[in-house]
Amino acid sequence: MDGMTVVWIVVAIAVLVIVVALIAGAMSKASKRRAERDRQEAYEHEQEARTSAMRAEKQQAAADEVDARARKAQAIADEKAAEARRLSAGASERRDAAAEARTESDEHRTQAQDLWPEAQRERAEQDHVDPDWDDGNHPHDPRGSKHTKH
């Protein structure tokens, strides 16, 4: 091998080493850029995740508040329904008591009327009707022939 061939081989190896070094450097830069881009993207996703988590917490708090108000409204409604049932039962009891009092009052009124002498006389008169009055022949009956003008 002559000296010139060796020089060319050394030059070729040097060029090859330089090219490999340049390619490795470019790949390293690209890798660093990609890593930085990935870091930036990860940071953005992390920020979006935090924002979404805060939004989810706010929505959960709002849902819990609405649920609490719904439970409170249901409790009030249940309480009012129970009160309505109690009032209705009380009204029914009072209606029954009023009906009993009316019946008792009517019984006392009937007993009182039976004890009045005038009432006894009227009943006796009603029970004892002169048959002449029924047919219009009684002398004092205005339907009779004596009282009619001819």
C-alpha cells in the first residue's frame, strides 16, 4: 500500500467519523427538541387535567348542594304530608263528635218537647181527630155546606 492510499483511507475514515458525529449531533438536537416538546405537551395536559379537576369539583359541589336542597324539600314535604294527615284525622274525629252531639241534642230536644204540656196536648189532638173534620161535615169546618155562599 502506498502512502497515498493510506492517506485516503485515513481521510475517508475521518470524513466518516465527522459525518457520524454530525448525524449523532443532529439526532441529539432532534431528540432534545422532541423531549422539550413532549415536556411542554405534558405540562399542557397537566394544566388541562387540573382545570378539568377543578371544574369537576365545582360541579360535584353544585350537585351536592342541589341534592341537599332536594332532601330538605322532601323532608319538608314529608312533614307537611304528615301534618295534613293529622289534621285530616282530627277533622274526621271532630265531624264524628259533631254528629254525635247533634244526635244527642236531637234526642234531648225530643225528650224536652215530649215533657212540655202543650206538646202533649197537641199530640193528643193530632192523634185524636174528629172523623167529621176529615170529610168536611163538621159544623165549624169552612169547607162544609153551612159556610159556603150559594
